[in-house]
Amino acid sequence: MYPRLSDLFSDLFGFTLPIPIYSFGAMVAVAVLTAMWLTQRELDRIYADGRISGVRVSTEKTKRGRPAMKEASPSALIGTVTVLAVVLGIAGSKLFHILENLDTFAADPLGMIFSTGGLSFYGGLILAGLTIAWFVRRKGVELGAFADAMAPGLMLGYGIGRIGCHLAGDGDWGIPADMSLKPDWIPTWLWAETYPNNFLGIDITAPGVYPTSIYEFVFAALLFGVLWIYRKHPYRNGWLFSFYLLLNGIERMLIEQIRVNNEFDVLGLTFTQAEVIAGLIVATGLVGLGLTWKRRLREVPPNAVASPA
């Protein structure tokens, strides 16, 4: 494993980069940029189709020194949305990880807060998602259409982020692999991984554990393809995002069956935090699909502009 990409450069090319580049952070950056680029493309497309209203943005100043205003695609908001996604995504991920590991936090609160590891995806999704929803509505943009535009990019970005988890070996791996169940056509590295030089410094004995981060990347890439195919759906705004929630929740509930995580007792049953949240996300997705499973009755006029906040 290569917790630092700079070490990979050193092994491959024989020179050391002056600044260490951490694998997880680098892949998260790639994930965010990819997700936001796809979202920007989709916002421009559905704006051109008349499914979402535009926003007013300032241009060069007039002769009187006042900023001129013009209509633009809501993709003009993507810069602020990206900042909110990064800052609140990290904050939410850290917060939910702390809540899941209160005993470790009590023993070393500062170390856990400022550690580069220990992030929970769902914490970031919830905190950043709620804040972005508030911001988009404040700008007068139709939230369902905006969420639909984000859905494919969110799924692909999630998968790319998991590659960072795999390279760093940050603990997002599975339970010990059962080699007796391995089909002959599957290579050993895809069935069991020992994560040498992992970020946590844990010595994993052979044959290893299930590399669940790789599995999640594959699932996310496939589900991204499904969402991309259905992105031009004829249903009401919010349908695609509801579909995304359903697929995301099911994928996470399945992977949790072979993944290492803290477990909690709920009404006499044992669950992980991710299973509980994924179950709620699946339920939300189903409700959303039920509310949006009708063809759109009308389109937003192409020249409509969202009212200023």
C-alpha cells in the first residue's frame, strides 16, 4: 500500500517529491473535482432543456459603477457548492466517525480530531447535503432538479474516494477472507489483501482481508453508469436523486456484511452505524421515488430566472 503517493513516485521513478502527497487526500480531491465537473455539465444540460431556472450573476460594472446582472445557468453556483461540499463534508465525516468511536475519542480527543484518517462518508453526505440544499433553495433554484444533476457525480465520486481508502489502507477493509470460497478465476489480490504499510500500521496476517474498498469502487462505477443512462428521465424532478439514494443505500448495506465496523445493539439486534443510516437512506429513496414517479407536467420556461434571495 502507498499511504503517500510521493512514496509511489519514489519507487517508480527513483526520486522523492519535495512535498508529501497523501493518497487519500489526493483521491478525495480527484473525486470532488470529478463530481462537480459532472454536476456542472448536467446543470447546463437541464437548464438548456428548461427543467431548471437560471440565476442572476453580476458581470462587468456599468458606466455608473454598478454591477450589471445577467441570467446564467445554475452551474454558476458550482464554485460555492464545491467549497461547501469539501468543508462540511470533511467536518461531517469526522463528526460521525467520532460518534461511532466515542471511547477512542475520550482517550485522545485532539489526536482523533486532527488525524487525517477516520472519516465516515455518510456523515459528510448528510451535513454537506443539508447545507447545500439550504443554499440552493436560498438562491431560488428548484432543489429536485439540482439534486438530479448531482446524483451521477456523487456516485462516481464515492467510488473514486474508495480508491484513496484502498491505497492508504485506512481501515476500510473487510473481515478475514475465506479462501475456501474463492473461485479459481478471481485473482488472489482481488479476494484477499494484507495491506502492507497501511496507514494504521496494523499487521494483517495472510491470507488477508476482503478488499472492500475495491469492491465499492467497482459497484460505484457500475451504478454511476446506471444513473448516467437514466439522467434524461421523463419523471418529476428529484426522481434520479431518489434513485441514487436507493442504489447507494443498498450497495452500502450489502458491503457492510463483509466489512469491519463497530457494531451497536438496536432493539436486541446488532447493526453498524452505516447499516442504520443506509437503511434510512433506502427508505428515503423509496419515498422519493413514490412521490416523483409521474411524468413532468410542465417545464420551466427556458428564460425563467430564479428570484434573488
